[in-house]
Amino acid sequence: MAKREKQSRKYCHKALMPIRDIMNKYPNGIKDIHSISEEARALIQIKVQQFRECIKKVYFPNKPVWWESMRLSRNTIAHQEEDLSDSVLTSILSTVSSNLSKIEYDLLTNIKRYRQDSKKKRRFENLTSSALGPESEKKQFVDAMEEYTNPNIPEDVRIEFPKNKYTELGASILKEISSQNNILEYERKHTGLSENIQTDILEWLEKVNKYLVKEDPFREEAIFIEQQKLQAAEDIASDLIKDSSKMECHYKRLPSISDSKRGAIEASTVNFDFYHNQFVKEVKMVKSKNEKGDEIEFLKWKSADKLEILKRNIILDLEQNLVERKSKWELAQIDSMRKEFLEKLYSKIYKFMKLESLLMPFIKNLGRLWDLSEGTFETSGFEILDTFAKLLENDESLQELAEILGKQSRAQSTFEKELRDKVVIKSEWKPKNAYRGEINGLKYSNDISCVLPSELALLRNPATKKLFQLKFAQKQLLSYNYRTKEELKKQETEQEEVSVEKKEPKGPIIVCVDTSGSMQGTPENIAKTVTFALSKIAIEEERKCYLISFSTGIETLDLSDFSEGASIGKLVSFLRKSFNGGTDATPALKHSLEMLQRNVYKNADVLMISDFVMDTLPTDLVNSIEEEKKKNTCFYSLVIGSSGNQNTIKAFNHNWIYDTTNSNASRHLVEQLHEIKMR
């Protein structure tokens, strides 16, 4: 949703608030303006002005019919220094009253026109149950949540939360979370956190509604009461008094009141005995004879009107009692679910905070962290990322190694033409008043210092003195015009065409890491730190990065795919892994060659990190590597130690040595890196 549209929707909500306030207070309008107090008059003026200031910021595709009159009323109030006259105020109220339904319709239509960007919020607004409120209220609730969490919006101008059970519940949770100072301060700095909290609340409200509907133990009782409304009063009375000695009346067996179904649910408190006695008072036994001549008794009611009153009252009591007991049950369920939800939500928030500090080098879109902060993740495992971040920070050589990979040119640099702005300083001359002697002509003025002597002579002669005074007053004295030129420097921007090197996307990286037993100790730390650095760069620069760890077999991991938490978990597992086993680089290099045939990795650089204490590579594998080199694929090796198999090392384009026994190993590696940069 565009910024203008989002603002327009929110101000539609705000515009409805003052208008509804006026009409709720005066539903029948104000016929006599003198009948209201001065305070009420002032309040009405403020409400109308609030309404007009709101609709001023609302975009309507077509201006409504009431727009012009509201615009004029706004101008009237805005420029009024005193209270409005009775006639003006009456006119404004009349305009508002006569257009209320149209104003409300146009604003609600405008609200409906604009959709949320967030899919989760859009789903809540359009696809959830009407029990959560009509669509306009759900949209109002979403907008009110956004404004509540925005510290830049003053409290007195925020959108109000709608008044219904679910939105008030959601608002109370949002307010409780925001009341926590540590969370509030963090939330204001991280809009992604605020957004995720809001969507979690919306999803939870939908879940609560579904649970209350599905588990409702009063459903059968509610159906029973609706059925009784259709019954005749005489039938209800007969049912209530029959078998009175056994107390087996139908009302004694309300579906949700039976002990077998009720469980912990509160029993009905309707006084059935009272109604039984009242119905008994209205009945009399009449004796008659049937066709066979036998004497029989049957019920006859004294007053049909009294029976209707008793029917209406007992059904009303049943309904009220049902509502009270159902409300208590719902409140108990909601309270339990609320505590559970808040416990999980606080846990997610604190995990989010911790994960951000640990995973910030990897993930730009912090919204992903919200998904990671839920489920099976243990934040303690991610602390190892901080350990390797510090190792990387302290080793300049490993930083440079990570950054150089994927940046090597596979072809001659290409250039393209580009227009650039060039600043040019030019001189221009501007006339300027100068000292005496730089005479540029004559002029008329009243500057005595420049007046010609012939004009001054008029002042000496009494007959011409008044003429001088007149010319002085009219600035008509003939005077010298002193003028010179001043040089001014003027800055102008011109465009010039230059050739610039065309920037190509940085290539993907395939990393093969030796995890055999011979790599334990310092080599293991170096290998893990480089892997950490490469994954960090891959995420920051949105480059593909593929890890193949090998000893006697291989394990693979796409280090640039963090759309799911499992990938980060696997990286953490790799960094926490102990190196052991034998060494066989052949499967890892074969798999690298297979990856190079895939579109996303066909231009990748391949780096192998190992001590190269291994057998010589098979001839067919070396030949395959040479074929890939002809396609401008670079094969790098980081050789840790000095005992590597030189025949294997020769299969790579560039070999960097990190001798763990040499105190200057880091500096030596940096020199090697600078050398490769200059090629």
C-alpha cells in the first residue's frame, strides 16, 4: 500500500471518530442551539474542526457531494478568532446531520478500497470470522495497532481501538507488552519486531475465536432455548408440571447442565421450582366423560395471557443465565490462553533480541529472525557464531581471503559510457558603486556628496533655494554616477561522457573443508573461521555459497539459503563439530564439479581448505578440473601447515599457505593475497 493510500485509510478512521462522537451525543440533532452549554458548543466546534482536518489528508478518487460544504466550514472555523455565531454553528450541525450517513458510507468505502501490504494483516481483515468484528472494525484495529506502536504519533491523535471483545483483548495484550520498558525501547528501534508482534496477536485472536466456537459446551443448550421460543406457552407449561413428583421435567435435563456433560462448567441457577409453582397456579383439573362414558381428567388453563408472560420470563431467565455462564467460561478459557500466549510471545521476543546480536552478520531481513525465535531453536547454540566473529575480526589475513574469493575477473574488463556531472567555475562581472573618480556618467539623486556644483549653486541664491529644496525632495538633483565592475565566481554543472568499468555481479563460491582428524587444533579453527567469513559475505552480498565438508565421506550445506531455520542450525552444527576421521578429497572435488554444471553455480570459484595430508588426486579428476579452468573457473587452495601433498596442491590455480608454525603466517598470507590481486 502506497504511503498516500496508507495515510488516507488511517485518516478515514480518524475522521469517523469526531463525527460519531457528535451524533452519539445528539442523535436527534440540535434544534435549538441555545439549549446546549458553552462547553458543549466549544466541544462541537473542536470536533467539526478535527473532522475537517482529517478529511483534508484523505484522498478520494472522486470528491464526495458533502466535500465542498465541509471545506467551507473548515475555512470558517480556521479563520474565526471568536466563537462561532449561533447561525453558523447551527448551519454546520445541520450539514453534518443531514450528510452523516453519506459521510460514513464514503469514508467506509474509502477504507475498504485500500489494502494492507502485509499478507497476514490482509488475511485478518478479509478472511477471518465476523465474530472478530465487521471488516471496517478489523481494519480500524490493525491501523490502531500500528499507530499505538509508533512513538512519533501523539497519544491524543491516535486511532481508537474498536469496542468489541476480541479487539479489546488484542489491545490489552499490545499495551501490556509495550509497557515493558526494555521491550518498548527495543521495539521502537526495530520496526520488524513491532510488525511481528502485531501479526502474532492477530493470528492468536483468530485462534481464540476458533477454539471458543469449537469447544463451546453451551451449544446444545442454546439450541434448546431457541426451540422453546417456538413452543406454545401451554406446551411449555405442560412439560414443566408433568411428572412433578419425580422432578423429571424437560428443563431439569438441559443439555449442558447434566452432570455427565457439565464437568467443571457452572450449573444453571434458573429457579425452575418457582416457575413450576407459578404454572401450577394457572392450571385446573377438569373432569369429563369420554365416548365410552368413562370419567377422565384433563388440564385447563385459567389465563392464556398469564401463560405467555411466564413463558417470556422463563426464556429470558434461561438466556440471561446462559450468557452469564458462557461469559464466565469464555473468560476462564481466554485467561488461560492469554497467559500461555504471553509466555510464548515474551520468549520469542527475548530470543529475537538474542538472535539478532548473534545472527546480525548473516541476515539483513530481521523479520526472518522472528520465525527462527520460535520452535526447536536453542539460542545457546548460536553463541558460537559470536566466537568466530571475534576470531575473524582479529585476523586480517582471513578477512582478505574471504573477500577476494569470487571477485577475480574471468574475462577482460568491460566498459560502458556514462554521463557524469562536472562542476565548472565561471566569472561574470556585475556593476558596483565605486569611489570618486570612476565617473560613469550622470544621474538624478539627492546624494549631496555627488551633486554637481551647478546644482549646489542653487542653494546659495535665495531666489533659487526653494527650487533646490524641491529637487532634493524629489531626488532630481543632477549628480555624478560613480561605477566600476566586480568579478563574481559562478558555479555551473555540466555533463560529460566518461568510460567506466561495468560492474558485474559477484560470483558464487563453493567451499570444500577438510574435517579429518589431522585438522584438529589450529587448522580446525582457521577452517571454521574462513567458512564463517564466507557465509557472512555471501549473505551480506546476496551471493550463493555452498559448503562441502569431507573426511572419508561428504556433507553439504547451502550457506546462502537462510529462508528456513534449518540452514542456520546446520551451520552452527558445523562450527561446533569436532574434526576426525580419514582424508579423501576426491568425493568433495567431484561434487564441486557437479555443482559447476548447475546454472546457479556455473561461474563459481572453488576453494579447498585443508592440510592436504592426503593421497594424490586421480588423473581423470585432475583432467576434469583442467577442463573447468579453461572456462575461467578458478580453483583456490588454502594450505594449512607445511606437510601437504604437493602433487595434489598443483591441481589448483592459486595456492595460499598458512603455516601454523610460523609466527608471521598471517602477514605472509596477506602478502600472497596482495600478489594475486595485482595479477
